[in-house]
Amino acid sequence: MQWIYWGKLYDTKFQARVLQQRLEHDAWLYGYSTPQDIEVYRSRRGKYGVRFVL
């Protein structure tokens, strides 16, 4: 299991959660294979990011 990291970090957890929801919704809407697990994580510098497993 390897994580794929989204290329941008966000200042707030809310911004990262919005991206997480969009990834889930777009996969369902456009028929992509839905990632197994999508999560918001916090970097060492205190910013938030999104990572997922296909």
C-alpha cells in the first residue's frame, strides 16, 4: 500500500477536507475508480494535505 500525495498543502484543515470531498465526489460523478482510502494529514510544518491509496 503506497500513499499518493496531493501536490499542494493548505493552511487550514477545512480547505484540505473540501479537496478530500471533491476527490470522492468527482470519482463518483465521472466514473473514475474511487480511491480506497482518502485522508487529511498534517505536515511537520503545521499545514494540511491530502493523500490517498488507489
